[in-house]
Amino acid sequence: MRTTRSRARFARARRTLPGGVDSPVRAFAAVGGAPLFIRRARGARLEDADGNTFIDYVMSWGPLIHGHAPPALVRAVAAAAKKGTSYGAPSPLEVELGERVRRLMPSIERIRFVNSGTEATMSAVRVARAATGRDLIVKFEGCYHGHADAFLVKAGSGALTLGTPTSPGVTAGAAGDTLVASYNNLASVHRLFDAHRDRIAAVIVEPIAGNMGVVPSADGFLRALQEVCAGAGALLIFDEVISGFRASAGGVQELVGVRPDLTCLGKIIGGGLPVGAYGGRADLMSLVSPAGPVYQAGTLSGNPLAMTAGLWALGRLSPRLYMSLGSLTRRLAAGLADAAREAGVPLQINAAGSVLTPFFTRHPVRDYASATSADTAAYARFFRGLLARGVYPPPSQFEAWFLSAAHTAEDVDRTIEVARAALRDARP
């Protein structure tokens, strides 16, 4: 596989961009080698600067549930751009997309659009603190809620990938307001509430963790969190930036029948364009300026391009789509597991909806400790073996693989075939 042009572009990028990239995991630091620079994508395929093509399982980290550049979406965004890319004023599109999200997720009685998942989570926590008059929040080891200061304590995603679960530049005061529990471990939550009961404003949780790799919540865990929060006067915040519209059209909250006080969204609601949102009970969201005193603003929030793409993407969610995605995900998970057994490589596959992660470990993965016990060197060898054979997985053991409507059974079968050889590469 030729990488001459990508390597040249990376060398050039490092003279301008920190580490040569605009988001840490893209640098391939966890898997070795230089990142590939992508020049175009269509359907389930990427093409890099050297002309190599790949079956893509990153899918822009989740938003592309319908695949890269669906022609109808491209036409819709192009038509919207002709009318203006940003107004700095209200548009009907914001209201239409807000109403559509509210129909899909009834817990969201009011919604505010922002430009990223980080903006959504930090704003939801601000609302929770204002509503309760309390300072502390509870998060879980390995759950990533964006790069706001309060969340960079035992964080997942890029912070975990690069071995820096906390970050310089985060003050002791910001870190001190964040309490950390163990995912899927209710006893650890009870201990925190026993010690700080009247000071906890909210519990924020990924209902399917996606940033220490895919780790589904245990049966009853989310409902138990709701009960703990209700009993202590704290709020429950679901970070469904990844799981929202991936697990189902109504998110994980629909599947488990738990109605959080606040929900954070992103990814799919922008159809691949930068977007985020937070929303929830009307009384809580009435605290947000200009309706209330909790300040939050954004010049590009609700811009017509992102709203158009979101309306297109959410308008094409259907039971048939989720059945197809679920079938392909199960097919890929089973095929990878079979290939690992044939190769004699210990592998655990965690899958939920249309996302999965293969962990290089003999033990079930259900929390941060078990996720970080995985053999990252083996994953790096596996990654390089897949990439060399035309499959582009996430460049980190601790990220989710995403499938889309553009993936086919033939793509999955080809991936499994390639994985058999790549798993042999993964052996020490």
C-alpha cells in the first residue's frame, strides 16, 4: 500500500497543526505509523491521497448512519447553502428539527441546538447546577463527555487512547467538583451519594459507553441510577451523543424505558455536519437564556446547513434500517469472534445496535478496568493488518466501530475474510 502522499501531507501538517491533526486520535499514535489523509468518501468507502480505498468503520465517528455523501443529502445541503450558510437569526429549520427530535425522544420537551457534543454536555451540567443549587457532578471512569474541564477526569476517547486520562490545564477546582464512579457498578454510585448526598447536582452517563470502546450498560443499571438521583434530589443526564439514534430512533432511553431529566445529543442530528443539542424537562430548559438566567449562546448554533442535514438524516430513520444495521453488526461480530478462535487470539466482542468493539482480552469487558486490561499492542498489529488489506477501523482499541446503511453483507464478509489474516498478524 503506497502512503507517499499521505506521509508528505502529514509532515507538512505538523508544521502548522499541533501533532499534525485537529483531533488527537487521528494521529495514529496508539497504533503506529502516520495517518492517512482522506481526499474523498462515498457510501461505505474512503479514498486516501495515494488512491488507496478502504471499507470504512469509523464513519466520521458515528454520524454517518446513512453512509458518506448520500446524493440526496448532498443535494439538500447544496440547495440550503444557496440560500445562505448562516443567518445569525432564527430560521424555521431549527424549529422543524427540534420538533422532530422531540417526537423521537419525548423526554426532550425543550431543546437547544449547539455546535458540538462538548457544548451540549457542559451546558447540560450548567443547567443541572443552576436547577439544584449544587456543585458536584458524578461521571463514570472511561466515559467521555467532551473536553470541558469538568469531564477530563478519568476520561475515555482520545484522553484514554493517548494514556492521559486527565489533562494539564484543568484546575484543581474544576477537577474537585467531579466525582468518579465505576461504570455498571451501582455500589460505587451509592458510596458517592452517601458521602456527598446534598452536594451532587447530577449524574451524567453514556447509556452505552462508546469511548472506552463499546460497553453496554448492565440490565437495570440505568433505572437504578434514575432511582438514586430521584431519591437524592439530583438530576440524571444521558449523554446520547453516540447512542442517540444509533441504538434506536428513540435512543437507549426508549429501549430501557428510562426518562432522563436532561439528554445530550450530537452526531446524527447534523447528518455529518457539526452539531450538538441538549434538552429535557420544560421546567429545567426554561432556565436557559433568554427564557431564564443560565447563559449559553452560539453564533452558528442552529445554522441552516446543519439543520437541513439533520432533518434529512432523521427523516430517513426506519424500523427496516435498524433491522438491517443490527443484522450486519451481529454478522460482523460473529465473524470476528470466529476468526479470532481460528487464529487462537483472545478476543471479546462488545456490540450494541450498529456499533461494536473487538477487545483483545480473554475477560468480559463491562467497565473501565476491564476495558483497559485489553492488549493495545495486539490491537495495533490488528489495525495495521486490516489497513494494509483495505479495511479502515478506528485507530484505537478504545473506540467504537460504526456500521451504516451503505455497508453491505459483502462488505462485512470481506472484512471478516481480511480479519482472519490480520488476526494472525496480531499474535505476538
